[in-house]
Amino acid sequence: MSSIKIVVQKFGGTSLATAELREKAVARIKEAVNRDAMPVVVVSAMGRYGQPYATDTLMAMVREVCPQCSPREMDLLLSCGEIISAVMMAQTLKAYGLEAQAFTGGMAGIITDRDFGDAHIIEVNPEKILACLNRKQLAVVAGFQGQTQDGEITTLGRGGSDTTAAALGVALQAEAVEIYTDVNGVMTTDPNLVPQAKLLKAMTYTELCEMAHLGAKVIHPRAVEIAMKGRIPLMIRSIFSDQEGTFISDEAPTPGLELKTDRMVTGLTHIPDLAQFNLFCPHDVNASGKALEVFARLAEAGISLDMIQVSPRQITFTVQENLFDRASSVLAATGLKFEGAKGFAKVAIVGAGIRGVPGVMARVVQGLYKAEVPLFQTTDSHTNIACLVKKDDMTTALRALHEEFGLGE
């Protein structure tokens, strides 16, 4: 591996939508160069839906022609947004006096499986990137994409540019992967819903991964998992601010630091627009094979389940609200009595400090009780407790738990 000091910098689509914003990105890149680092820049498609090269705009355009575009053809189209962005950023860097070269995901050595639309990275061969850096040129890589071993273009699913950045960071043994976005870093919860939300200056990979899986949109969980396996530090920062942002690593809390009970929770997440189903069985669902039948039928219908609970006479789970009718049809075919309802949301507390600590659930219930928020279901792991509440109560629940665990202090 090269002795060059490498930092991977990823810029989201909203950070690249205009010339003024791309100028801010250049300033961040120059900061890294001034630290004697060689940046590898990963870019998303420019802008959001409605702007000409945004991923959702391209998707809508082809669906006007053919609603059932094949996944392979769709990937060919969607890859164009990031390629345009990479060329624009490389040329912008040149205009500011920095030599740069643009790469597609495949040219950057990102090899994936053939799962078009949601491909997984098999390996990264960064020889061309290293050669570029050795020529004292910055590498600008189109995120969100790769290619199969036989040269087919693939995309990595939502948040795929984060995944590109993390994978390149590991393959290049980078000093860090910096994710630039339009927020200052990871907050204790969504500041649009809870004005008292605070910036988290440091957290562990596990905590961030949990928050990402449970609804926090600041980074894709797959990217965190890749960085964690490679032990590459992550930094999430705002392109608009000089704040340091949030530093993510696998380091434990400082030795001797007192972990107060009101700081055991790192942050809160939420997922709206859920539906809940309860199935009732006159006989043991396991012995009768009904549990297997229910889950197999739902899987065949492509319905992902969450908050699953199975007892001898009852099965409870949630699905995305837009899958309610499809799930209802599948369940009706099982012959079991069931109830389903829309209008739910999942609110979760996340924190490595809750593991093995008595009384955390009591405080969750207490916080919701004081706010008069009914609780319909819970699930938990070592680092989170998730609660199902009515969607209309979601913001109230977030604010109540934020206050209960002292996250605004």
C-alpha cells in the first residue's frame, strides 16, 4: 500500500447542486490538501428530485416512458447522475488550481454482485486510484455504483455513496472517511422535531449503526458496518459550518469517566408510517406450523417485517404502511383471524450505556406516561429500546424521551 496520507471525503447531492455549493466543497478539499493529505473525493448525484441530474429525477423520467423498466437498464440510467457529478467536481477542482481526475465506480475498482438496484460490494481494487494519487492528482469517484466482474454497471441502493466512501476508505487504508452533509453532524435526535437536540461530538460505530438502522438518515448503516470492520474512523460534518462535527470510532469511553444514569442514552430515532398486525391462532403457532406458514408467505410476497413478537397463540409485527393492503391479502389466505391498523410510528432510544442497566425500560414508560403517549408494543436489544406509538404522538414521544434522559443538557 502507498505511503501517501489519504483521506476520503464524501459530498452529498445537496452539497453539489450549485456552483456556490461546489465552491464550499472545494474549500473542504483544500483543507485536506493543506494538511498534507491526498483526498479521494466521492460524490453523489447533484441536487434532489426536480433538479435535472438527481437520482429521483432520472428514475421518474424513465418511468414516464416505461413503468416497468428492468433493474439492469435502471442501473445504467441512475449511474449517470453520479458520473456527471464526478466530472463536474473534477473540472471545478481544476478551475481552482487542483489537478484532478474523475472515475466511475467501476474504474475506481468497486466490484459488486449482480443484485441490480441494491448491489453489495464484493471487493475493491484501488490500483487506478493509487496511480492517480501518485501522479499528484486528486481522484473524484462517482459514488453509489460499481460493476460486476463481467463489466455490468450496478448501483448500491439508497445511501450508496456513503457505502462507496467507506469501502474506498478501507481499501486505501485511509486515515479517515469524512462525510459532508447539510447538518453539523449526528444530533441526539431530529432537530426539526425536537428543537433541544444537541450535536454528538463522539460516538461508537455500534451506536451510529443502531441509529442508522432505526431511522437516522445522516449515514447509511452499511457504510458504518464497512468502516467498523476496517477500523477506519468516520467524521460527519457540515459543508456549511466550521464545527468539528461527530467523530465515530470503536473506542470505549475514557477510563475513569463516570457514566451517569441520565446520560446512558446517546440519541433517539424515529420511523413514521408503519402499520401493525396481530394474528390469533387457536392452537400453538409453532406446533401447528402456522408461524412458519405466515412468515414464509410474507417473505414470498416481498414484505419485510419489523418489531416481530411470537407467542404460542399470537403473532405481532409491523410493516411499512404502504404494504398494508398487500400484507392483509397474504394474511387472509392463511385462514387465521387477524387485526391490522395503520397510523403508527417507531420511536427508539439508542445507547451503549443501557446494556445491563436496571430501570431503563421503567424510565421509557415513565417518560411516555407523563406525556400521555399510549404505548402499543416494544422490542429491544443490548443497545436500543424501540416503542410503537401512534404517528400523531411521534413528536410528543421524541420530546418526552429526550427530556426524560437529559439529552438536551
